[in-house]
Amino acid sequence: ENEIFITKLIDYMKKDKPYLNPDLSIAALASELNVSSDYLSGILNGKLNRNFFDFVNKYRVEEFKIACKDPKNKNYTIISIAYDCGFNSKATFNRVFKAETGYTPGEYQKLQS
């Protein structure tokens, strides 16, 4: 049952991209998936070894990595792309990005060009 839910959760994250909403909460995500916040939290912490914010921000970082390679975004600042990917704080974005990738966003962007 938990494994089926995890598959549903990951499919939902990839297809519907709820993480693009900077105000996404665990309650809202749980509601979208028709489970309780406690159940979702238990799955994230117990099965995926991530808290809610780490889980969501991982998707936001991946979205940023795709977006900053897209030529149509070349005239946008790093932080405006980050906001489009669901981050709502420059400090959080920089900290999370470095933790996930080992690079600052600026270093990563330079590596891509």
C-alpha cells in the first residue's frame, strides 16, 4: 500500500508539478492526494528519508536545472528563474541548490554555458 502511494506521489509531482506553487504546504499536497498530512509526512520521513521541504525543494532544484538550460530563459536572472520554479526566497534557493548539487546557482549556470 505504501509503495503504491509513493509511486502515485512521484507521478503526481512529475506530471502536475505542484511544487511550482511557492505556497505549497504539506496539508495542500496531502489533500490533492486524498491522504492525511500525517500519512504523507510519515511516508516522506519514513520511506523517502526527506522532510516535506527537502522533498519539494528537490523537485524545484531539478526544475531550475532544466529551466536555466532553456535558451528562452537566457535573458532572465537566476533568481527570477528560481522564483518561477517555486522558490520564494533567494536565501533558501541558494542554500538548497548548493546542498543538492554542490554548486552555487551561478557556478552551475556557468557550467551549462
